[in-house]
Amino acid sequence: MNAKYRIVILGLLLQVMATYSSTSMADIHVVGGTVPFVLHGEHPGPHNIIFNTTIVEAAPSNLERTMLPYARAIRDFQAREFDCLYATTNNPFYFAPSLIENQILLISRPVNTIKLHIYSRDGENVIHALEDMRGKTIVGTRNQLRPVKEQLGTEGARFITVFDAPKAFELLNIKRADIAAVYNMDAHLTVPGQIAEYSAQNKPQTTRYLYDARFAPAEWGEILACWNRPETKLFIENFDKQVTQLETTGALSSIFDTFK
């Protein structure tokens, strides 16, 4: 085969490969941070509905979705191995505010709000305000204790840092801590049926922990975050429209009511 024909064939091969790549490779790659019974393959939760329907419908171009453990998903997204991350929060613990202010990072409107509630053992004093926490031993994860320390001061209470919500409730249960600072969704997942709002008239007999729903030292919105480029900007805009429609019809609240 002479050089001329080899060049023609090579050109045709490159054209076919380019066409295949443009139609098979995703324009937007979204990673979902998995938490059992929140967003998960084997133990699905409310965010599976958003991840499998709303995100797909909002995509303006080819979309690929991947699920990874939450910490790894955040790490890989921060390293820009993915275009978008779901479901993270607008908590500055994860992303520097300057990234959002300078529109390097785009965030959607919240699909859900998670609140940091303060739980005490049933039969003991319920925490209604920040001052009620002063002098107490408070248990929680580093992320959950951070807003408490910022508002109360590190000298205002004793703090025990644990890895997750189950350990926090374990220490609260054995009286190693007076109160636990835990996000409402984590609490419902960790001790289902064992927590109740202190003013509830019909507390379940299984209630072991109480909280004041009106008091939350911090609250964050659960969002879709993307690195800014034309495709992801349109993706976020479409996603916001989908979420607004779900909110208008009441479908959004029904998805997350289990965790309120």
C-alpha cells in the first residue's frame, strides 16, 4: 500500500474516531456522593429520585452519572475529575466562598434544607437557645461542631469530636456527653423512631432523645455544584427550573418530608 492511500485511510479512521468520541463521551459528568438511605445504590434514599430523574431531565447535552462514597466524591470533584457534584451542601466547610463569589463554582438552588439540631436525653433539659449549651459537654462530628464553636466559643463548653452520628448518639446514650449536635437527616437515619420534638403531644413510646425544632445553630441547603463552563451553566439553570416546578407542585416536599 503506497503512502497516499495510507494517509487517506488514516484520515478516514481519525474522522470515524472523532465522530464516535463526540457522540459517546459525556459532555457533563456528575458524581453523586453516596450516603446509605440518602443517596445510595443498594440503600436508596430521597436524593436517588433527584439523581435519577431531575438531573437527567435537566442535562442540556450528553450526561454521565457516577456514584462514589461521599468523602471520595468531594475529593475527586475538588480535583476537577468531575464536572458536577450532587448532593453536596452550600456549607463553606467544603468550598471556599470565593469560588462561588467569583463564579468559578456554580451552585444550584437548594433542593432541601438540613438543620443542625441539638439533642438531649429524654427526661433532661431540652436546649432552646445557644446559652442553654454553655457549660455542657457537646458531642458531634468536626463539621457539625464547627458552627457551634464559632457561636459559643471554644471556652463556652466542652467538646467531643467523633467520626459520625452513630458514635455521637452512642456517647450521648451512655452519658459521656450532655447533648449531641447532629444534622436532622443524620439523626433520623441513625436513631429512627427514637427522637421527637420536645413539644410533641403524642411522643412515641420509643422516644429517647428530644430537640427543639425552632432552634438550629446552623442550616445548609443541599445543592448541585458544577465547575463553571457554558454547558454546566445551562445545566444548573435547567436544574433550578426543574426544582422550582417540583416545589410548586408539592412533589419536592413529599420527597423529603420523611426527614423533617
